[in-house]
Amino acid sequence: MITDIVRPNTVAEALRAKSMPGAAYLGGGTWLNAGGGPEPSILISLENLGLATIEVAEEGCTIGAAVSFQQLIDTAGVPGAVKAAARLTASRTLRNMQTVGGELGLCPADSALIPVLVALDAAVLLAGSRKPLPIGDFWVDKPDDLVLSVTIPEEGRTAAVRAVSRTSHSPRSLVVVAGAPGRNGGQACMVLSDCREECVVIREPELNRWPLPTREKIEEMVRAAFSPTADIHASAAYKRYVAAVLAADLLHGLAAGKVTA
């Protein structure tokens, strides 16, 4: 039962409020309203902390934690793959509620945004930290700290994402992301999530060579590295097969300029 809502004006005030028993941060409220976990008694609203901004500069794109998925879609300069991941939340109502910080705070197993951020080498700034944490480390460690922002470096890198679900509003069974090297370097990669337990990042040197390995070779890489868990909608064998095909198609499409986010 909610007994109080706190509206801090600074990050320090928010951190102090979080130390109270039963306190939880409130962004868009998507996951808190969905239930499924311990019900908080105190909500800490982030509305006055100035975290709902997107800054696009030469060095990269910095996205505040309170930015909604719909803002990602509507804002010029946000990488196309990030917009595409946000669009995978099919309901505009939910996109207007769901925030980047909420997604990172919860780290849902079927997130499409987090694998895209991994492919783009994003970094997460946490309250109390001077140095951003690489998104890959954040994804593994899932620190219980207040997320302030996410920064995507401007390297000209491109990425594309595809997801498999029974319907547009069903939980996802598979998320596949491919990232291609940018103008200033970086590595090609494949990020594979079975939306359950298995999350794999593949960075092989041969993916950065031209010509790319054949689709068949890329599919072999994926099948060797990816051991997905079945769910009610898809068997493990189906997930592995589809992930391999999608990853190969996305990498070759990015290389040929025929695939967009």
C-alpha cells in the first residue's frame, strides 16, 4: 500500500529518500503498476531531477533516465536502432509511460532496448559515480543504483534489431541485434537474447573483415555460441535456428546498406 510520495529536487535528496524502508523510484510507473514484485510503500518521483532530456552532440547522444520510449522515437539524432527498439513496445500509451531508466532499473528478460545499447557500446551513468559503467557490465551486474543517463558514443556505428513474439503485445521470445563498425572504428558484433536466461554477445575478428563471412558461416557461429531456453511459444531449437538466420541477414544487410534499424 502506498503511504507517501516524495518529490526530491536533487539527486542527493532522492538517494536519501531511497534509504527509507519500502521506498522505490518512480519514473513512468509502468513496471510498478504491473505488480509482480514486492509492493513499495513510498514512491520517490524523479520528475524534478531534470532527467527527461536528450542531448545530441558530436561526441555522442546522452539520454536522461526519465526519457520515455516515445521521446526516443520522436527526437532527431537518436540512433535508428534505439528508436526501433522503442517501437517494439507496440502500445503508444505504454511508450509514453515507459522510461529508459525504468527499463535499465528492472532489466526485463525480454528487453529489446538493452541489447541494442550493448551493440552500440553505450555507457550508463549511475548516481554517485564519476565514470560511466559500460552497458555490458551493467547488464551482467544489474546494480541497484539510481540511473541518471545513458550515453551512446558517436562513432558512425550502425545497428539493427529484430524480435520474435507471438503477437505485437506478447512477451518476446527472441531478440537479435547486429552492429556494424563505424567510420571511426569499433567492432562488428551480434547480441542474442532468448528473453529468458541466455544473453550472448559475439565479437569475432572475422566479422570485421571484408568481404564478410558467408551467411552460412555466420549462422554456424551463432548456433555454436547460443544455447537458448525454450518458452511456451518457442522451442530452444527454433530460437537457435531463427537467431542464426536473423543475425546473418542483419549483418549482411548492414554491410550492403540494405538494412535499416
